[in-house]
Amino acid sequence: MANDTSAVLDPVSPHSLADPFTPPADSSLWRKNFLLGAATAAYQIEGAIHEDGRLPSIWDTFSATPGKVLAGDTGAVACDHYHRWEADVDLLAGLGLEGYRLSIAWPRVMDAAGTPNRKGIDFYKRLLARLKEKGITTFVTLYHWDLPQHLEDRGGWLNRDTAYRFADYADLMSRELAGSVDAWGTLNEPWCSAYLGYGNGHHAPGLANGRFATQAMHHLLLAHGLAVPVLRANDPRSQKGIVANIGRGTANSDSAADQRAAHLFEVQHNAWVLDPLLKGEYPQDLFELWPGTEPLVLDGDMKTISAPLDFLGINYYFRTNVASDGAHGFKEVPLEGVERTQMGWEVHPDGLRDLLTGFKDTYANLPPIYITENGMASDDQLSDGKVDDSQRISFLKRHLAAVDEAITAGVEIRGYFLWSLMDNFEWAFGYERRFGIVHVDYATQKRTLKRSAELVAKFLKERGART
Ligand code: FCB
């Protein structure tokens, strides 16, 4: 049995007795137009990497390389969502989630010559049709890190041509799927693609060179900027945006050097992506931090990159405490005695609020925001058919409260997608790190609601019943 939603509706479930999740009565999260959903990404859940003409991606290559992913895990099977998508949509709908953020696997839908792969495209058509039938609002990310390997073989994001190939891919998908997508996200977290993929090699394709990172970033942002008008032309009624991960950096002391270090941390994590998009320029402090890494920028690129957006997706996970490294940069100084998740990430909801209110002051043209990812990994265990993930429940509640505070402070935030609907392939950490509100037993592919899922469903039910 692939999905078990019975616990949601079971009034005698022991889990329904206490409710540590539901937001306070005056929270703006009770507003019915505040979209509450869940997110996933193709490579992390689909599996079926050799089926129906799908081509290899950089993550297939990377995860098959010994030593790159914990325990040698790969996305070859993942959550087998490619075969179980109907039951997974029922699971999502059964929880009452109103929004679903998914991604399309580029290597599934077109070949190296740009020829469409009908079977791959039809998979997404069926999935989106079913989501529509269930009344679920869809946010579709075009690029959640699974670059076709044939493009990497020609330089990947270091090759300017990849940006134009991305625009072709956006053109194909938006012609094929026009009318069935509510919001298009061009890229997920270009910071991770550029920095982890080309700057320190922790992610695919695994290259480590600072100059590569800034050039890859430029081509990623260019790809985004080239795709936006294409999406607008092909699918005018949908929203168009991009998803950025943001990080809070705080100073280890009041010293000017440490304050500067915290500033540089946020320049590197946030302004590197947001300034080009929202101001049409790279932050000059970035090149003080990384001297000599200025990317090659052609005339008109910054205008293309800063095309107006309908929404900005924000992914937030943790804060980093930093000090000056004694030279131009910063170094992490981990705080003792703070709450952390299975990833070792510090739980710091105020960081989300403070960053959001800060962006409102920094960017005059800040678009409406959706929190497109927020959540945590824990070492969740099934016991008597239940998973008590109390840290996650508390985490979600506190971060939703931080979102509410940012809304009260005047930031336009229209929705929140928790990461993730279900446990999945957590990139370099494989299957060990569980981020889902639904537990996945990878041996049987059985899905089991965690207590967090039950409580989110309970809240949504109560909210839905309000007049
Ligand atoms: C984000 C990714 C997402 C997931 C979470 C935990 O950086 O976008 O795919 O892995 O982290």
C-alpha cells in the first residue's frame, strides 16, 4: 500500500489529542489566501533514470562516482515517484495541502538535438492534470540541479551556450504545459548550482574553482533572464519567478571586523544572487571577498537578468555565526548549546524574519514572496506504524510564526511550501537525512504519515472549515 492517509481523519488517533502545531488565532496563516503546500524535486523523488528515453544527468554521474554521496546512494530508484505519482498526488490532496512545488527533469523531456521526448513530457502532463483535478496550485521549477550530462560534457554552466539551451528547454515546456502550471520557477537555488557545483565541488558536477563559481552563476542567471520572456509569451496567465536560498550570517562579536565578516557572509550567500536579479548589478563586495573572480559579462546581460519577476521564491534553513578570518573574509564559529537538526544546521527562525524584513528595505522592487522551501531533517524512526517527529513540528510552527511576523512587518508573503512532502534523496547525504512530513520506507516504498503531516492536515482542515 503506497499511501495511508487514514490517520488524518481518525478522530481517535492518539496524535490528535495534543496539538503543538496550529498557529495562534490572530496569525495571518489562517487567511485562506495564504497558500500552504509542500515541495519536492525530480531527481530526489522520481527514480526511473533509464526509463522512457530519459538521458543521464550530472547527478547520475556524480552519485555514481565513489566517495561523492554518503553510503554510495544514488537517485536511481529514489521514491519511485515516476511509477507511484498517482498515489503520491492522492497523498498530498488527502493532507489538504493546497500547493505543490515540483520540478521537471530536463534530461527526461528533450535530447541533445533539442528533439522533444514525448514520453517524458506526457509524464508531466498527466501529473499536472491530476493535480489540477485535485484543485492543487502548482509551482513548477524548470531546473532543480539535474543538468543533462551531454551539456556538462560541453562545459555545463561554464559554457554560455547552456543559458541559450535552457531558454530552448523553457520554450518547449511552456508551450507543452501552458495552462496547467500556476507558477513557473526558472531555477532552484542558483547559489548551490554555482558554488557547491563549481566552487567547492560538494555537488555535481563536482568542480572546485572560485572563478568557475562566479562564471557559472552568471550563466545560470542569464539562463533565467532569457527564459522569463519566453515563459511570458507562451503561458501568459501563469506567474514567473525564481527560487533563491538565503542564509543568515551573524557576527561572533561587536568588533568591526566580525560585523564586516557577517556582512560579507550575507553578500556571498544572498546579494550575489539577489542584487543581479533585483538591482541589475553584482555586489562589488563579493569581489573584495574573492578578488579576481569577476565573471565575463556581455553588454545587455544585466538587463536581461533583472527582467521583472511576478514572485521571488525564498528557501531558508539556518543561520551561520561568523568571525573575521583575519584577512579579507569570514570563517564560521559554530555556536555551542544551540538547537540543531540532523544536518547539523542551527534552528534559527528569527533569521528568516530578519532577512525578509531586510530585503524589503534593501530592494525597492522586491516582488511578492513565496517561501518555496523550509523544513528540517531528523533521524525519524517508525514505531508501531507511527513517526513522532516532534522537533519538526516545533520547527515548522516557529518558522511559520517568523513568516507571520515578517508579514506583520509589511513584507508581502503569499505562501509557504514545506520541504519536503516525503523523505527523499538528499543530494550528497543520500537517504540518511529525512526531510519529509511523510516517511518513506525505501525497501518497500511504503509511505507513512509522520505526526507533522497529521497536524498540518488538521490545521488545514480547520482553516478550510472556517467561513
Ligand atoms: C535545498 C534544496 C532541496 C533540499 C533542501 C534540503 O537546498 O533545494 O532540494 O535538498 O535543500
